[in-house]
Amino acid sequence: MSTFSTTDAQTPQGLLHVGRVTRPHGIRGDVYVSFFTDRPERTKIGARFWLKNSWITVTSARLQPSSWLMHFAGIDDRNAAERISKSDIYGEPIDDPAVMWVHDLIGAEVVDISGARYGKCVWVVDNPAHSLLELESGALVPVVFITERTKDKITINPPDGLFELNIDENEDEK
């Protein structure tokens, strides 16, 4: 799963929130970056990110035990590194049809294999077992039940009773 799209007015439309510059390292402008994604494209030399209203380019990157130690073009001293510390970084979506991206799932109509409609996906909940689609109704659908997806539609094959779990037991007594 990827992270969410930006709604910040100063960030170009369509970029994804992919990480955060956490703190400076040394005196030459290096910074630690914590990513929300494990895509290798994000850490290659030449990768571009939107940070503090401008594009920056990776000139070096080394994996550290808990984050990446990176250098960006134009960030050449500790003062510049401190100015970008604690800043969110945004990247362009990566085209990989084999991956379910959060920004592609949110807003898509959810239907089952027989055509029954369950509403739109409004959020993707990160869950240890499987991520969950949260629907407009509040229903949660594990992503393992997705059988097909297109740009605007997610087809699921849910087990019997999945959507009945939220029915109030007191309604049966009325």
C-alpha cells in the first residue's frame, strides 16, 4: 500500500505524501529521511521530491538502521539542512499496476462479484493482518477480498455475512 494524496493547497495536485525529513546530520547538509514506503525508486540518485514549495533532487542516499541518510542538491550546509528538518516530502505516483495504491482505492465504488453496490471507499485503514477498505457506511472490508480493480471500481468477493456484522442486535427485537 502507498500513502495518501496531498490536500495541501501549496503542494501540486496529484503528489503523494511519501516521507518526512527528520533531522540534520553533520555539517555538509545531509539529513535523515523517514519514508512511509519501501519503493527503491524513492531513494535512487536523481529521485525528485516536493519539499517546502520547491522540487529537490537526491544526490546521495544510504540506508541506516531506522531511516535513510540523504543529501539533496542545493542543501549544502547544516543551516540549510536544519531549515528542511521536520518537513514532509511528496513524490509523484509510481506506475506499477501490480500494486494496490491507496490513492487509487480511495473514491472508487465497491461492488461484489454479483454486482451489489456497497458505496465508495473513503479510507484505507492500515491493519497488521491486512489493510482494510473503509466504506462510506463505516463497513470495513479486508483487501484480501478484492478480486479486481479498475480506476473507478473495486470488485470484491466477500464471505457471507460480512456486511451483516454491523447490524444492531436490538433491531431484531422491534
